[in-house]
Amino acid sequence: MIRSHYSSGQKLAVGRSDYKTIIEAKLKIHCLFDETVMELMWGLKHIMKSLVPTETCELTTEDRQHMSKGMQSILNSYDFEVEPEMVSSFLLFPYFR
């Protein structure tokens, strides 16, 4: 499936470092995995059901406990002390509801 959507020279953003290792080794496709990609994946996980209504996977406990680094930085700059478990997907993306 990856090969059918891949064009030579493209880079694939992946959500885990082990995916990067496996895809690069087995498929010889260059992958991106860094803080920026982690932020992107965090956001996508939180709005997945809005983007793909038939999606049935739920966020894991680990996914729910992490907060976007960018959002955390902005909240801290305004002296809000918000713990990751206090944030719901509704508060993050009310426009998709």
C-alpha cells in the first residue's frame, strides 16, 4: 500500500521511530520522524474521527496523556497551568464537531 502512494524522491512522515527504521530498511523509502512530525501525528490522532467518520480506533491512554508541545508553550506563556490529561479533543478542535 505504501508503494502504491509513493513517488520517487518523496519523504514519508511516520509516527514512530520503529516505523521509520523498518520502512527505510525494508522498502528503501526515506522517512521523517522528529519533533515536528510528532506534533503533526498528535494532532491527526485527536481529529481522526472527524476526518474519517468510519474510524473505530480509540486513542490509547498514552496518546491522551500527551499534549502538543506548541499548545503547552502557548498556554504557559499566558500563565495557564494545564496538565495534558485536562485537555479533551473537543477543546482542541471544536470546529470539527
